[in-house]
Amino acid sequence: MLSSKLVASIGVALGGLLQSALADNPIIQTIYSADPAPFVYNNTVWLFADHDEDGSTNYNMKDWRLYSSTDMVNWRDYGVVMTLKTFSWARADAWAAQAIERNGKFYFYASMTRTGASYGIGVGVSDTITGPYKDPIGKPLVANGNIDPTVMIDDDGQAYMYWGNPGVYYVKLNKDMISYSGSVVSIPTTQQAFGPKFAEGPWVYKRNSTYYNVFAANCCPEDIRYSTAPTATGPWTYKGVVMATAGGSFTNHPAVIDYKGGSYFFYHNGALPGGSGYTRSIAVEKFSYGNDGSIPTLKMTDAGAPQIESLNPYVRVEAETIAFSKGLKTEASSDGGIHVTGINNGDYLKVKGVDFGAAPGAASITLRVAAQSGGGKIEVRLGSLTGTLAGTCNIDATGGASTWKTVTCQLTSGAAAGKQDVFFKFVGNGNGNQFTWNWWQFDKAA
């Protein structure tokens, strides 16, 4: 993400939209999100994200969020995992971060503005990937006025943290992951090493015997480029453009992972309604390396990555598991975990690739809801918002907005069978948050 000095030189942000109403990119729609930091752990992709507050006209960012997926299209929301209040020395700017696991603990490196000073990078530590994360050192890990940390552990066990804006730096982390040995090393940002203009947001990783540094360049607006090296400390050689400038945001921020046999490139843009350089959204594309290990030039799409496994509807599924949605929000629930809120007439929630099995498939659906006044309905539609109406659930008053009840609704016999995209369409009398929704589960026909 950009420093305030760089922002001042930009002028107005680029505008524009690029996604259609029922697309799967951007992958998070309940908030504006930026600076993706995916991490593969326990056969799951965990996605850490910054959070642009609604309506922001500058970098108004106060916390970090967490999502997960096992199919690359349906993403479960875990809510806030760390905030500026986690760090007693931080004043503002919950900016780009990355998490990693070592010896059963999780380390979350994040950049923010220090009280009475410039930028610093702190570290939060947790016993679980979902947090809570705590600051074990009570001060920045590094405080050289730079941002955008990325971290990797090499094959020999040596951990490195890199960061950059406008230069590129690294330190060798100790095994405790909350301190480092030696001095901060500045990497020369020559054209041979990083192309015409390194900007910020490095993402460093190793694939086979090659080290990759994927980064934002040519501010502003930014594109994404990459360099490679034979060792974790260089020398770096510039290789080319990964993603050209596009998408309605003057910044971009890359991340790359391999998962279940595929390679994935994460980035952000301004593609959601109201999107801009200060209200961004995370998206993802699947790609294949060249035979020589090269990264191809990628385009932003509204389709996103393909689904790599079906979703099982006959187990409890958190309502905040979403492929795409309109108008919804999520929040911490009095019923435990996170629930879906902000439900208004005409909103919807899409879950992709739900496998009901052979006919007759599902006979009913059970929902966990809370409603102050009731009067809302959930239409279960298959294939599209106007697709087959498999059933309608009336959501009556439960006795209060925090009084939770489990309700079961019958479905049309044989309608919910095979593999289908499921659209939960919300219908009600007028606007207003009609009810909140914690989880759902389809019940198989006998």
C-alpha cells in the first residue's frame, strides 16, 4: 500500500467497475478488502486481508480479517483477528500483513503507523490461526519507516522478513520469529534487479530451486512485476510484468500460492460498487508456470478461479460461507462465531457447486436465525437468482435480535438434486435488517 507522500502525488483515484452482478471475483463482498495474504495450512487456504472502511476517501483502515476456503470459490468469514489496539505503540493504518506458522505457533507481521513517528512493522503471535493474536514484544520489530512485510522460511530453517516502499529490505529472523540477527539489509533496486521502477508490496517465496519476488511497480497507477534469484538474498534478476494496470484502483498488491496441484495469484482492485483506490477488493486467478518457471502475464477477470471440489450441503455450513453476495454484512454473533447481517429485501447470497447427489436429493433445509420482528423470507433458488425455486422459508420473529431459533423448511421434491449453484434470495416487506443468519444445513431425502 502507498505511503501518504506517494498518495499526494497521484491526484484523483481511477474509477471504474469490472465485475458483473453474479461474478465470483472479487471473492469478498461484505467489506472492502485489500493486500491479500493467503497461507496454505492444514489442507486449507487461509486468506488474511486488510479492511478499507466503507466510504473511505483515504486509507481508513483499523483491523485485519481472516477467510478460508478448500475449493477456491466459497470463502468462509472468520471476522476480525487483529486490530490496531493489539499494538500499544500503533496510532493508525492497519496496512499490509502476512502470516506464517512455525513450531505450532502463528506469526502475523503487519505494517502500521507508530504513535509520534513514521511506519513500523509489528508481529502478533497466536496459538491458533484464527487468533486472538497478541503483541509479544510491545514495540515494532523493525521501524525504518517502511511497510508491506513478507516472510518466508527457507529449506535450511532460516526465516527471512522482507519489506519495501520505496526501497526493498530484509532481515534474518531468529528461530523465535519475534527478533532478528544482524542488521537490516537494503537491496539495491537497480533496473537489472527489479525493472524500471520498484514501488512496494513485495511477496517473496521459493518454488523448486528458484526464489521469486513479486511486487507492485511503476507507481502510479501500479502494475505487478516479478524478479527471481538463486538464493533468498539474491542477486535478483528482473523478469517482467505479471499484471498490467487495471481495475479501478491506483494500487495493487500481489500474493502467490500453490494449492492442491494448482497455482494461484491474488491481487486487489476497485471492482465492487463504490470501489476505488481507497475502497478495494481482493480477487484471485489461477495460472500455470511456464516450463522455464516463468509467470505468465495475467488479466483481471470477474470469473475468478475455478472450483476444485464440491460443497457438501448435508453438513452444517456457516452462513458466512459465500461465493458471491449483494448487500450483506457479517459480524460477531451472540450465537457463537460469525453471522450474516444487513439483510434487506432483494439481497442475495450465492454458494457455488453444491452437490446434492442423485435425485431425489434434498428434502428440506434447516436454518439458524434470529429476528426481532420477522416478516422476512429466504427463497432457495438453483442455478441463478431467477432459477428453479426449490423452496421458501418464512422467517418469523424469534423473540429478539439475539434470540436464536432453528427452523426447518420443506423443499419441492426432487428439485435440489445434482450439482447446483444455490442462491439464497432475501425477500421482505420493505428495507431494514430483517433478521440475522448463523448457519444452514440441507437434509437428505429418505
